[in-house]
Amino acid sequence: MAKRTALSFLLACAGMVAMPATAAAQQTLNFSLGGFVPRGFDARADGDVLVEDRNFLLFEMEDFSGGSVNGEWLIPLGEYFEAGAGIGFYRRTVPTIYEDFDEDDGTEIEQDLRLRLVPVTFTVRVLPLGQSRSVQPYIGGGLGIFNWRYSESGEFVDFNDGTVFRETYVADGNETGPVAFGGIRFAADAFSVGGEVRYHAAEADLPVEFLGPKIDLGGWTYAFTLGLRFGR
């Protein structure tokens, strides 16, 4: 699946290169730096592993908020539309302990929960004021292919006999889901700066070793953007 994801991304990029010279002359490489905020406990998918883990472990969903980076290739489709293909990265490790259980000597039972996301996105955005203005608000949407990896590593309690054991559980894969965003940029001849809010939704199945059968991958990204415009 990962190979098919990479191939789809390369084919999309090749299609952009093949577009007419009038569009290619106005390309932008857009870079985003910001933070990803996962969906809260009340909004997460039924059977989400983090909701189930919270019944035993001490952590909050805010602990999974973390830095994210993204790069996107933008090509105008006329004056009021742009097509984009991008890739991003987010990873966060959250240390936790059991809320109601300790070792026999009183020490805490510790483990790390780690989530990684590498979204590959294909989007279309609308610029109501056009691309020739210096101030350019926009909204857009598209499809995301989310390469993900989730792991739980450390000490765990066997509730059948009360023993504590050390283990690492890992699951990964690729899932698709919708992407929606809005923002504003301030454009000069060679560059642009701005801000953007982006939302995506996706969920994945987990193997039976985990307490929950699913993991919700959705959430919000808040980012500062820098665009390098070239080819004019």
C-alpha cells in the first residue's frame, strides 16, 4: 500500500509537470510549519483505542498535540483556482502511567503511546479575489492518503493474574479521508506568507492486541505558511 501511495503521488506530480506552460509559469512551492491537534475524546470514533486506554492510563488528548510540517506544490487553474499536491509529517510520544495500579514496591507502571502521521494530499483551492491581488483569502478541499503508525511500549498489567510485563505493540498502514482547509496569504512577486487552518478525517483498524479496535487519525492543523513563487 505504501508503494501505491508513493506511485500515486509521483503520477500526480508528473501530471502537473505536463500541464500547459501558462499554468506552469506560475507555480508555487508552499511550506507550512505549525501544530496538529487531534480530535478530542468526545468526538473520536467509536472503539477508538485512546478512549479505551484512558479508562486505565493517565493522559489527556491535548498531550498528543504536537508540531507538524508540510510541503505543497501549487499550480493555478486559471485566475481563481489552484491544484495542489503535498506531503507532511507529525509525530508525538506521550508518556503515561496506570491510574489505579502500581508495582508491588509502589513504583509506577509506565508506558509510552506514540502516533505518527505522514499525510499525502491532493487538493483544489478557490481564491475568491483571484491570484493577481496582494491579499489572497482561500478555501479548499481534497483527498488525503494518511500513512500512520501507532505504538504502545513499556510495562502492562495482565488483569487475569495481576502480573506486570514488558511489551511493545505496533500497528501501521495507510488510510484515505477528506481534507478541508481555509486561509489567507499575502503575496509578492517572488514569495508569499500567510496562515492556514486545515482539517482531515480518517480512521484505521487495529489488531486484537490493543484495547480498542480502531484509532481515530482525524484532527486540526494550524500553520504559518511560506510560499516561493517562480517561473514568471
